[in-house]
Amino acid sequence: MIISIFYKQLITTLSLACMLFTALEAHPNARKRRAKKAISRKIIPKQHHQLVAMLPKERSDTQQLTQSVPEIENASVPVQKEYSVSQGKTLHLKIAAPKSLKQAYTTFAGTQYTFAAIPHHNNRYECFIPVDCDQEPGQYKVVVRTQDEKLEEKSIGCRVTVDAFPFKPQRGFKISKKKLQSIRRSGIGNSSYGQVIREYQKNSPPYKLWEGAFELPIKVERITSPFGEVRTSHGFGKRKHYGIDLAQHHKAPIHAANHGVMVHKTHSKTAGNMVVLDHGLGVFTIYCHMNSFDNRVKIGDRVLKGQRIGFLGQTGYASGPHLHLELRIKDAKNLKTTAVDFMEWTKQIY
Ligand SMILES: [Zn+2]
């Protein structure tokens, strides 16, 4: 009897102990202890036991580091990898850099052009490349070379497709022998007004003076000769018209196409009364055949978009009252300017 009671109490005590042990082992802390023990036994040598708790933290830090510094952020990238542009138009390249650049430049059709910082856009740079009317159509690989403040150099590339533009031949374009002789003596042809601005190229500010789209300088009745029109003459052979001819009545006011500085105001035999405005970043507008200048604006003066600079006429080589207007962009080495279609700059905001 006594032995039976003793066995019953022993079984009850053992059952209670088992229940207590099970409850303790089910506790989350107990599971963690077991997991730690397992890691210690299988993966981590004894002397590194104290690092076990740090492992997950280290791993997550490494992942974050990898995510926050992807490979692409170490180099500049073109904002677009593919560009398409027509003959006689402006190729506008943009790059995004990981940090401030000391300089960036590229070479297109054997001519070097520099990038300038885009205002209000951190570490973004842009470049305006004039694509000549006679540029061979096709695909070009353009390499942009960058140099950061620590003089570390990198290159990036993009693809540019130049499309052929159907420039039309001009009908009935004739130059009299007398006019031809006069043009030859003056040493300047209609297509080479760019020579005039050669001396101003190097002083063009390395930032934009212009703002927004360019505006036509006169109220246009009609464009008598579009950009790139092909002219054939005995004196000059086949050549393109590197500006646009805008017709209006005699003495109609002519306004600045955009903000800039008046760098040239003179009379020549072919261009007649001629004004050149520098809009910064090597972008120039040229106004020819003026009847007279607005004498309130002098060379070196800042002019505002829409400000009057002269009056329409037919001075120099002109068969009727019109304004010959050109937009030219210079290269990086100040060796030349290339004319592009002005009308594109009235539609596109650069
Ligand atoms: Zn013209």
C-alpha cells in the first residue's frame, strides 16, 4: 500500500517536471539559445563565439552598401544613349556625372566641342554640336571624355544617327558679274559670315546668356530663302545658303532674337550693315543687310530678347529688302563656327 502511494507521487512529480521543462523549452528565448548553440557547433569556431550576434548586422550593412553604390554611379552616363539629328540641325548632348566635373568634351566630325554645366541641375552637363549641312548621313559613335576635380579621366559613349535633309535648290538665283567682282574684292561671301565672328569666339562667356526659345527678329511676312537652300552661281559654284532670308517692308524694326551681347556692328560690301550678337556658350546670331542700326545699342552692350537693334533694309548684296539671319555655334578650340537652322532654336528650348 505504502509502496503504491510512493509510486503514484513519483509519477505525478515526474509528469509535473516534464510539463515545466516542455513549457520552458517552448519559450522564444530558449529557441534562440538552441539556435545559437547549433551555429556555434557547426559554423563558428569557439574563439569567435562572440561575433555570432554581429553577423546578421554586418551582412545587412554590406547589402545596403551594395545597393546604395551601384556601379553606374562611379561614372558619368549619357542622358540618352541614342540621338538622331538631321543635317543642318543642332545635336544637343547631355550627360549626368556622379560628382562635379572639371571638364568634359567630345569630338564630332573631327571638331572638338566642350560641355557646360546645365544651370540648376546638379552635375549635369550639356553640349551643343552644330551638324553641318554637308555632314555625311549615317551612324556615328560619339565618345565623351570627362575629367573630375581630382583629374581622374573617364570616357562614355553614345550613338548618333545623322539623317539626310532634303535641301531644295533655289530657282532663278543669279549674281551679276559686277556683284561677283565686288564680293570677291571684299573677300566675304554670303556663306562665310562666320569669318567675321572668328575674333569674338574666344571671348564668348562659358555660360548661357540666352533664356528660353529664340524669337524671330522681325514680324515675318514670308521666308524668301530657307536655311540650307542650294544655290548655284558661276562665281561660287554650288553652295548652300547658311541663313534664312526674312522679308518685311523697308525700315521694319529688327529685334534681338535672345539675350546676349552686341559684339560686332559694322558695314561690309556684301553683308551691308551687319550686327553680331553673342548669346554665350559660343552661340552667335548674325543680322545682315540692315538699313540702319539702332544707335542706342553699342558694341559691348548687353541686349535683351526683343530689344530693337536696327531696321530692315537692302544694304550690301541684296536684291530686295530682307534680313539675312544666321545662327552659328563655335568649336572648343575657337577655330571655326558652323551655321545651323535658326528656326529649330525658335521651337526647341535649350
Ligand atoms: Zn540670305
